[in-house]
Amino acid sequence: MAKSKQSARGAALVIVLFIVALATTIAAQMSINLMVQVQKSTNLDDFRQAKWYAYAAEALAQKVLRESIEKEPDKMHLQQPWALAADTPYPVENGTISGAIRDLQTCLNLNALRAEPSAAEGGFVKSNPAHKALLALLKEVEELPAQESEEAMADSVFDWLDEDSITMRSGAEEDEYLSRDVPYLTANNFFADISELRLVKGFNPLVMQKIAPYVCVIPDDELFSINVNTITEDQALLLAAMVNGLSESGAQAVIAARPDEGFDELNEFTTEVKKQGGQDVKADDERFVLKSEYFQLRTTATFVDFEFTMTSLLQADKNNVTILARKFGGVQ
């Protein structure tokens, strides 16, 4: 009888120890889960704070652009506040904010190739000024690592954007892309982002890297006008591609001769171009302007250990600066 009671006590002790061990395990797991949830919540809050810092940079960019336009409504130039102190980190509580505003009218808007074709001239068929400029630019880029001819590449961009499915000269339409290992159709519409150019025949990553300083995308807009007050010497090749008889060194000389606060009149620019051998450029040439409408802001915001990057497309006019689009993460 005594032995039976001892056995019962031993069994009870084992059960108690098991329950204690199980409770301890459950408590430990609950504690770990709670710590994970708290850390997730903290991380999310920190990430959101970094994001709001980026939005603050966006608001500041709008303010600076508005003030520049109010002060000098007839021109934009590189001595205005929006163009200065690019990518300089600004300290904020537990983090930093940095950003740079790029004038999108210092590069060739690829969507301009979708403009209504002009009359055939000089061997071009259903071409337009932006298409001619892209072809000339591709021919001017040194050691372009392309597997297609410059003509084929420029024509393929034209075909990608135009509304029809008729191949232009040596371009590419649906039959080219549908025959690939991973088939797809041409957009027959505007580019939404410069990364889409990678889908067009001939534009491999090395080509994209080479032409990156000279091309861009303004979504849903055929605008083709270069601000001669904000284009830099690093982009002189584009200016040379747009003007007959103007070499890259000549374009650099034109930009170097520009006053610090830019040209006041377009005829000042055309006079400098003609001095460098440029031809067929006039003061009323719509391809060249003194002020800009579209800008790109690239922002990097940090908070504690988190980094948030954002690219914003801004449209500026005399009344307001509007955010047209945002892209989160990545590098533009």
C-alpha cells in the first residue's frame, strides 16, 4: 500500500514537472514572439519615419522651385537654389536627408519620338525631330557597345512608341519580339519609365549605361525642348547631335561661354552656336528654351538604421509645382 502511494506521488511529480516545463516553454515562445512583434513594429515605425523624411525633402524641393520661378519667371539656370548643394546630407533627428533635382529638359525625352512624323526629308521616312536627334546621338557616342546598328536602334524606339504595327526601315515590331524565347508585344504607347527601353531591340545594359546621361522619359508627354541654361558640359554630346555642324567640343564651348545666370535671350545662345560652326539654328527654334517645366527629384532619407530612397517627377509652372509620379527604391 505504501509502495503504491509512493508510486502515485512519483507519477504526480513527473506530471507537475512536465506541466512546469511545458508552461516554461510556452512562456519562452510567447516572449520570443512578443519580442519579434515589438521589433517588427519598431522597424516599421523607423521605416515610416525615413519615408516621411523623404516626403519632407519633396515638399522642400517644391518650395525651392516655386521660389526660383517667382524670382526669375522667364528662365531657369544652375545658379538658382534648386540646382545647388545636390546630394549634400542634411542632418535631422536620428537621421539624414539628401537629394538632387535634375532638370528633365537637359536630356532627350524618348516619348518625343511618338510625335506626329514630319514630311520625309534627307532620306528619313515618317521621322520627327526627336527621332533624328536620337539617331545622331547614337552615332556620336564613342565605342557604343551595341549589337545592332544605330539606325536599327533609333528606328526600333520609334516603332515601340508609334501606334501602328508597320516596321520603320530597320526597326522592330511585334514579329521581332514575339519570336523571342520570352515573347512580348510592343507597347505602341508612351514609355512610363526609362527602364522600359531595355525591352527595345539593341538596348542592352551596356548601351543603357552609355546613353544614360543623355536620355530620359517624361511620362505621357511628347515634349522635345532642351533648356540651354541648364544643360551641362557633360551633356554636350546631345547638343551636338541636335545641331548640324556643331561638334562635341563646339557644344562644350557654347556651354562654357554661357553666363553664370544663363542666357537672357535665345539669340545669345544661337550666336554662340554659330561661332562654333553650328548651322540651321534660329532664335525661334522650339527645340531650345530658357526655362523648364519638368524636373526629377531623387531623395535618400535615413532614420536610425533604415534608408529610404524615392524618385519624384515634378511639373512646374508659374502657379504651382505638382508631383506627377513617385517611384520608391532603386536607383534612377
